[in-house]
Amino acid sequence: MASTQNALSAEPVNFIRDVAPIFERHCLICHNQRVRMGELSLHSADALVKGGENGEALVPGDPESSYLMDLVTSTDGVAEMPKEESPLSKNDVAIIRRWITEGATWPKDLMLKPPVLWSMKPLQRPALPANFRPTPQFRIRTPIDVFVAARHQKAGIKPAPQANRRTLIRRLYLDLVGLLPAPQVVEAFVADKDTLAYEKLVDQLLSSPHYGERWGRYWLDLARYADSDGYLGDSMRPHAWVYREWVINAINEDLPFDQFTIEQLAGDLLDKPTASQKIATGFHRNTLSNTEAGVDLELYRTKEIVDRVNTTGMVWLGLTLGCAECHDHKHDPISQKEFYQLYSFFNNTVESSVKVQNSWEKEEYEQDMQKWQPAYDQLQAQLKSYEIKDLTEKQRAEITKIIAAYKKSTDLKKLVSFYQTKKNGWDKINSKLDQLLKTKPAKPSTKAPSFTERKKDRRDTFIHVRGIYNRPGEKVTPGTPTVLPGLPSKNNNLNRLDFAQWLFQENHPMTARVAVNRIWQQLFGHGIVATPNDFGTKGAKPTHPLLLDWLAVEYRERQWSRKAMIRMIVLSSTYQLSSAANASPNNKDLNNQLLWRQNSYRVNAEIVRDIHLTASGLLDRTIGRRGIRPPLPAFVTDVGRSVKWPASQGSERYRRGMYIVFKRTVPYPMLMTFDAPDATVSCSRRERSNTPLQALTLLNGPMFYECAQELGRQMIKQHPDNLQAAIQEMFMRCFSRPASKQELKYLSAAYSDLLQLADKQSKETKQTEPPQLTAMVQVARIVMNLDEFITRD
Amino acid sequence: MIPEQFNNQTNELDALNRRRFFATSASGLGTLALASLMKQDGLFASDPTTQLSHIAPRAKRCIYLFMEGGPSQMDLFDPKPKLNELDGQPMPESILKDIKFAFIQKEAARLMGSPRTFRRYGECGMELSDLLPHLSTCVDDIAMIRSMHCEQFNHLPGQLMMLSGSDLQGRPTLGSWLNYGLGSESQNLPGYVVLATLGRGLPGGASSWSSGFLPSQYAGTLFRNQGSPVLNLANPTGLSSQAQQRSLQTINELNGLRFDQIGNPEIASRIKAYELAFRMQQTAPELLDLSGETKTTLEEYGVTREDTSKTNTGFMGSYARNCLLARRMVERGVRFVTLFLSTWDHHSSLDSGLKRYTQISDQPIAALLKDLKRRGLLDETLVVFGGEFGRTPLGENRVNFKKVTGRDHHPYSYSMWLAGGGIKGGQVIGETDEIGWGVTKDPVHVHDLHATILQLFGLDHKKLTYQFQGRDFRLTDVSGNVVEKLLA
């Protein structure tokens, strides 16, 4: 790319050979025919002479008077342009100067174009690297390994050894289902001589219904899923869970990613859409909505659409479209007009709902009724004795009607004309009736939030000048960014379905790259592109561009099967590398950019909870359905407006973290402490912090302590008077490995000290709990607080 | 400033520093006892790789007295004699034309004078309402801004704007930005603490102290002012402090073993986090223990005041206690303390409402200023007072209101004040027109206020950025000018 022309050479400057490459490389991203930062473009001679907001940029023949020279000439290593980049080389500056001096000739009609962003280049399957030698340390199991090994060898890096079977089974469980393997499953896998043992394990996990929960939760992050509206009202969305369940099921069924997408963006527009396809459109109903009294409704309607465009951009295009809401995108080739063209796809949607009938809801209702009915029947009998004389059939019908229509206590006043209310005991019986009617189980009436297309009074879409919703500019029609492949021009009335299908056009370069990068990210902790929602100019560049493209093509050719891609990746040697930082003496690549090892990282918030519940055996494995509310102290819920948080009862309390009701203004503290997203905007990558509040949560949080208590109790029961065996079993449950001698030593010492303390305390306070149990619970608590427990190695 | 692709690695980088530290400690981690670890410097919510300082800082800590709901400026801080004269008159149509209200019906609305009396106080002669007898003794230390303005006329968008510089949920709040930029000074307490005196709760709930897209370690930590101050701070019932300490010892020993074995730096961070958690367990309850405070101090703040009000009973003592706790926190190095007092949203019963809320807050706030000053803390502690907007000079005639007894939301001009931490006290900045509708001199937008606050902390608001979704986000979005007049 560098100019071959030496600035001092005698030969005249050749624009096409010498100058154009400099412009294209350093200037045209921000100054081209479409994006004109500072109103300046360098795409043609005319444009350059015309200049920008600071006047003419160039005076042919006179570099001293040319503003362009001021901008690119550096002083003390700093130049005004190119912005946020190192200054042009001295040679490049000298070439531009000579070109101006020589008259700044520009071949007639030559138009320069900005360089095509790497992610927008056509997607083709790259050839496997040939320049590498197979080594015994790193087996080539899949083409992925070829790409990775070639980079290792080029950089002279020795990969880590493969992880042992214990680490592998724990890794696979956490990555594919987000739970821990039971000790006997681990032992069976370790002992399994079958060469296909690993592969079989992978298949087994991919067909587990918990797989849909694990991978569904990733998708819910992107979908900014929550159970309430957000903002001041923050009303509950009591049926939002139907969409969550749809996601889990769709992923378990391996609904191909194209179909998965189309149903979510435009399920309602499919030919005779099924209920499931309508429920899928709930994706864009997860947007926050402001219902505060006195708000400007149109303003917040437009904000919701802006969020939908932004989310769609980040999730499928890897583009930060939001940057073009108020003005042309400053870095990526997206104009403000194009933003509103995308906006117009979503500007005629109507919020609707889909009736949902679940057999479990019906069963639940029938069971609840069975519990409720006897007391009611009994009361009915009692009521009889209060009836006024000679009740007519008509009056009886009236009574039934009043009771059936019951909503609030005062409704019962309508009964007074039919009963002897002065008779002793009426008040009591009346209030009992009131109580019973209040607690009468409600018939299931689940309605999932969905989208439909507005048929009448369709809105026109205008550019919002400077992003201000009530300052309409040019009128626009639905369309896709020109920098990307166009839609087949079948008609002028493009709708969401056309848009969704366009994402999967054969020649679309972005969708597959973006989607496959996220799969990779979930299996390695980092994406090949570290900014999964930004494949634009400001985003990270891929660490393995060829591998990314190879995977993207593969995804498309495997009919967008998520399971197939996950299977292929986890079968690679690259995935199975040890994650130990000291696994290979490599100091050159501390951040593991070249994947010489697996990454080791703390599991996600929900999984922190799930593995505690698994290891202690408390986990309720119910999949899908309504959310739960684990107990919370009032001072936490009181910060929000009128937050009702009736704690879930029974085993429901021990359901997986992904089912905790997410109230946006009062998010469940444990989830937030462990970096769950706040569901305000789409989240494609969670932070992973490591804080004292996390330590306090795991040490003292009631649910976590309950898990330690349960584990301790079981150990005392199963291994009475055998501390070593108890510790070994706890290690197997929590880490899928036995404890080392040294670990046994430390824990035995801790047990004996804790036993002494417990003994002393029990004498002082006359506790009934045996000190051995107290000490064992505390040892379980120690084990469950180790870094290794919440780490996926 | 920090490219997004490195965000995940800041902990790793931080941990690498620690790894170097641990590598040089001869004893190795496994054998280090908790007691000795506790002596080491701790970093709470702070990250050396992200610390920066652009300008010489004047303030080190901030106490933000957030008056939720929007206190009425013309009844407290900005006297409008002309408005009193025009009481009952309609508004000039030229002003009404383009205005939106949350609840007022424009056509029938009438101006509403203030029944309050204003007097001049202090050497500077600042005018304040008779509802603020205590604050009036502090005027020479405070800078009153009468020309605040913004665009948000609903509570939550307004509060989010004030707290995070954006009307949308999901952005980091001021306290998060400051801790992100400067780290924490406290070894034992979080760098960002929230205390709340709430009636029916805050519109934004926990988003009022969210770290938004910044890592969760920069989020505010909600403290209770009694009992166990932080969620999960207390040991599980029946677990003694010795047992906790003994357990932590083994947790750290075993984590140390694992670290020696596989060398993952994150383990070292985990060990540190557990040490800090333990220190917090020791320190935080002490923070709430006011037995070391003198009777005079308790009385000055009004901690022991009797509160006979039927609504929000106990607010007087609770808010006083929070003010005193705020001082105790900044004394202990907490970077940012927010005290919420809810609610000043007086759409009706403005007179009695203001009496009640000034009764709750005036005395403790004045006591806080004086106490900080006496202890030499005020110089480096910025105190900010204000709500999300002010209130209309028009009386509120909402559809279902029988009588007009209150005022509607008014973001176009309102008052706030600042003190300490590099603020030039004893001055009034800005003016509003004679009925208090709009700003006529030295307008201060929320972004300007934020730019100024960051400047006081030595941070250039244009440089304190975080890349998220492809954009370099700032607290001040794309605007903000430092209000030079505010600076001492």
C-alpha cells in the first residue's frame, strides 16, 4: 500500500500511483462522496478544490497556501489529520506537497472511493494455510486447528498441552449446559476407553434440554430481555416469559439461525404465521417503554424504534447504527438517511399479543381449584342459612352473577338484598367469602407480547433532523445501506420480512461473520473479533481473519445449524487446550490473542447460582415457564416505586438464575454484582469483574449459605466420621476432581479448628446443631467459595 | 481512552501487576496469613490502569444531596417579587406557545406567587427563603446557581440526566465516572455509596446509581443507615467472627495453592477481593456506630430530633443520620456519596410540603457543611444540592385538581447550590426573568455543571471517555462548558 514514489526522486508525481493510495488509506474513510466530515471530501478534484467548512483545501501550485498541507504536516509528532491516527509519514507528506507544487493534476473523471471495511468485503471460504508443520503436541482435529496452528508457528509460540479429561468434562458442561457434571458421570468419562467418548459426551450435552437454557440466555442478553417496562412506571410484563421460553425451545430444536432470525424480526409477516412465529416477534417487544404520567408519548415511541434499529444493527450487522441517528455515521459508511430507511421498517408496527395455551398452566389451575373449591363449597352451605326467605330462581341467578363478577370487596355489597345481613355472624361469613374470592385461582390467560404490521393510517418516515423526533427532514422509504448488497428489487413496498430475508442473502457479508463470532466468543471467552457488536471502523479487528471467514462460510453451508457449529468447535484441539496461564512458557502473548491456550474465566452471574444449586443437589430443573422471585430484604426492593416482591415458595426458589424475575429498576442484586446486563440495551459481551461484593455475596448470601448447609448436611450423612471422604466428594461435586494431599491437609486443619470453635459456641449458646455438622457446613462453605468453583477452566 | 477491546483485560492487567507483586514475596501466597494480608494496601473498585488526572484537582470527594422530585426554586432560592404581584394573572402568550407541561392545562393556567419571605444573609448578602433558617448561616460558603436548565420535564428522564448526563437508562452515573477516572481512596469501603431517605421509592430505583456500561465495580453500593449496612455484609446467622476469619484463611490458602499451580492472575484478584470483603465486614458496621460522636454533634445534625409527622414518620432523624454518615464516609475516603431525599414533587400542597421537607433537611445539611468545615474536610469535599428540575411559576391546574395548591415540573430554569471542594462560595450565579420562567443571565446546563464537577476533580470532561457500542461516551455527551465563575 505504501507509495513506491520516493519524494526526492526527479520523476513527476503520478496521482494514481502515488497520491491516491495515501488519500484512500488515510482520508477517505471520513471524507468521501457520502460521508463528508467537516463538509470536506477527497473523492474528486472538484470536491477537493471546493473544500469544506474551512474553505478551499487546496491551491494548485501553491502548497504554502493549501490548507490540506497545514492539516497533514506534523509538529512534535502531532498532526491535525488523520484524526486519531499517527501522522502521515514524512515521505507521504512530501509526495502530497510535490503533487500540489506540480499543479495537483487529477485524472479527469477519476473518483476515489473509501477503502472497503474488512467486514463488508465479500465472504469467501479461505483456503487452509499450507505453511505449517503438524506437530505431535497439537493434533489437527478440525480445519480450525490448521488456522490456529499456522499462527502459533508463525509467531514461534508453543501451544499449551491438551486439558485433562476432568477439566474437559467440566468445561463442556459449563459451556454447553451451564451446570456441573455429577461425580459418577465424571468418573465414567475419565475411565471410558472409547475413542469417541468425548464426541459422545458432546452430543449428549447438545441434546440436553438445559443446552437451550444456556445458549438461550446468551440470546436473551442480546434481546435485552426483562420482565418489566423500565423507567418510572416499570410495570411488570407478566407474560414476557413466553418469549424466553420460545428462545429456549428454538435453540433446543436447533431452529436454523436464518429461520430463528426471520421469525423474531418478522414472524407476523410470514404466510399464515403459527402462534410460535408470532411469539418470536416478542424479540423487539423487550425494548424499554416509558409510561410515566405526563410524558410525551410520541417521543418515547420514537425512542423505542431507535432502540430496535440499534439492536438489529448490533445483533445481525455488527454495526453501531445508533451513531447515525443524529448525523451521518462518523466512522462507518452509514448515512443518517440510511438509518431512517432502516427505521422505517419498524415504524409501522403495532404492539399486539398472542394468546398462549400451555397444558401445564391448565393443570396448575385445575390443581389450585381443587385446593380452593372445598372451602368455598363449605362456605356456600353456610351462606344458605342466611338467605332471605323465598329466594326466586332469578334472584339466585343474580347472586351467582355478582359472585362471578367479583373484583373487589365492595362488590359484595350488592349481595345485601338477598341475605339476612343483620343475623348474627353475617359479617364474619361475608369477610370469609371476600377472602376466598380474593384468593380464587385465576384461569390461565397468558398473552405473549408480539408485533403486527399496521394496515391502516400507515406512518410516513422522515429523517429526524439532528435526531430530534419532531423536526422532520426528508421523507424516506424502507431500504438497506447502499454499502451492503442490495435487496432484489421485487417491489417498492419493502417490509420487515424483506429486511430479515435480506440478512441471509447469499452475498451478505456481515450476518454470518457476526453470528459465528458470537458462538466462538461463548466457547473461548473472547470473540475472534473482540467487539462482537461492532465490526465497523472503530471496532476491534479480527485476531484470526481467515478463521473467522472460514467459520462464517461453514455456518452458512451447514444450513445455519448452531449445534453443528458448536459441535465442530468443541471437537477442535484448540478448544481442548489447557487454560492454565503457565501451561507453556509464553510471555509474548499474555492476553492469549493467538490462542495458544484456552481462556479461563469466571462463569456468568446466573451460572454462579446454578452451580451452587447443582453441587448441593437443591436445583429445581424445571425448564421455561414463569419467572421466580428468590427472597430479598425490603430495603433492596424499597428503592423502586411500589415494587411487589412476594418470595417464591417451595422448590421453585431453587430454579436456575435465568428465571429470576428481572425488574429493571430493581434488578436482582446478586445478578448485578456478577455483571449480568441491566437490560437497557442489547448486550453482546458481559463484563467480568472481580469484586469484594462478589465475595460477600458468596460468603453470606442466604441462598449461597443454604447451599453450603445442604452440602454439609449431606456429607455428614453420607460420610459419617470420614472427613477425608467427605472432602473428596465435595471436590468431585464442585471441581470434578479429587482433592490433592495438600488441599486435604488445609481443609482438615480448618475442619478441626472450626469444630473446636463450634464446640465452644454450642456450649456457650446451647445450640442444638451438632458441632460436627456446623464445622462440616463451614468446610462446604470454604469449598464453594474457592475461585476454582466459579471459574470455567 | 480505554479501547473497548481491552476492557476485559483491565482486570488481567491489574492482576498482572499483582502477580509481579506476589512473585516477589518470598513466602508465596499459600502461607500468607489473613492478618498480614490485611495490612497491605487495598484497592476498592479501583484500577491503576484506568486512573488519570488531567488538571490539578481541587476536590477529592463529593457528597451529592439529591432532592428527588424537583424542589420549588421560587419558594426557596430565587425570590420573585414581580411574580407575587402578578399572582392570579395568565402567562404572556409568547412564552406559553411552545411550552410542554407534564400536567398543567395551558389555557387556564395562572401565575402563582410565593407566600415565602426572603431576606439577605451573610457577608455576601445572598437572599434565601424563610424556610431555610439553617442554610442561611452558611451562605458565604455556598455558590448558588439560579440559572440551571435542561430539557427533561419528566422525573425519571430528568433524574437520569442529572445523575448520568443522559435521559436514557443504562448510562454510568457521576459517581461511577469519578471512581472509574480516579479510583477509590478507601481501603475498606466502596468508592461510591448511596444512602436513601425514601417514601414511595425512587423513579429509577437502582438505575439512579448504576455504573451503566462501565464494569459493575463502579456502581454505587446501597447502604442502610441502621443494622447491617450492606446486603450480605453480616455473617450468616450463628456464624461467629472467628469462624469467618478461620474460613477466610483457608479460602485464601487454597486459592493460593491453585494460583501457584496454574498461575491464572484472576485468582490473585479473587484473593484480594476476599481480603477486602473481610475488611469491609470489620469497618462498615463501625461506620454506623455513632457512639463516638459527641452529643453536640448529634444535636447539631438533629439525629435525635423528635418527628411527630404522620406521613413519612422518622424522616427527620433518618435524614439527619444520613448527613452525619456522609461526613463519616468522606472522612474514611469514600469518593462519592449520594443522599437521596424523596420527594419534593409538590404538584399540590406545596406550602405544607415544603415546610415538611425543609424541616427534614435544612438543619442536617447546614450541620454537615459546618462540620466538614470545622474538620478541615470542606476544602476537598464538594457538596452539591439539587433536584432534577424546578417548578413552574404557574399554579398547577391539573384536570382532576379541585384547588390549585402546587406547581408543575419546570426544567427551563431552576436553582442548585454547591459548596466546598474548590467552589467559590458566597456568590449567586445566573439570573432568571422577573417571573422566574426562563434564564436571562449565565445559563448553566446540566452538562455544564457536570463538566465543572469533573474539572474540580482534575478531570477534563472531554477526555474522560469510555468506548461502548462503537462510540466514545462521555458524561457530558457532546457538550458542556466549565462554569469558570464557580471555581475558587
